[in-house]
Amino acid sequence: MTHLPFVLLPRDVRGGKCKIVYVMRNPKDVTVSMHHFLKGFTWSPQEGSILELGQQMIDGNVFCGPYWTHLQQFWEQRHKPHVFINTFEQMKKVTSVAHRVPRTASPS
């Protein structure tokens, strides 16, 4: 698991030596999550309120690099057979449905 942008992944990974599962997330949720994550540090690469962090996300001025560039790099790889792209929200829906499906006894 990594948070690296596509261009910083090892050449073998980019080239298809292994599978890539990329999970996109709502930018608002990313901003809120990052804000709470960074509040836990005495020193943070991002200073200020959540509103300021939101503006920095929009402007692409966050310590982990521009959010939209990160998404775009993976999105451009979506047609490669070793790249699977999904959204966090879709994964939650599938998990929610899976919990409601009754389990059947295994065949004997």
C-alpha cells in the first residue's frame, strides 16, 4: 500500500509486474481526513484551519502534492489490465450489501 503518485511507483509496478488497486475518494472527505490526521502532530507540514487546508487542496499546495494531478495520473492508466480503479464510496456500498446477504451453509 502506498500514497505515492503513479510516476513515483517503481518501474516494475508501473509496467504490470503486479496488480494496482487505486481507490479514489471524495476530495472533501480527503481534506477532512487529512486535517484530523495532521492535528495529531506537534509539527505539521500544513498549518491553519480546515478551511485553509481546503483552499490549499484546491490550489494544489499540499505537502503530498496536488490532489488532482495524483488522480489524473492513475485515471490515465485505467485501461491497462493490471490497474483497477474504484471509489471509496462504491467500496462502502458493496461492503454494506455484502453484510446484508444471508450466509448459506457450505455444501456437505
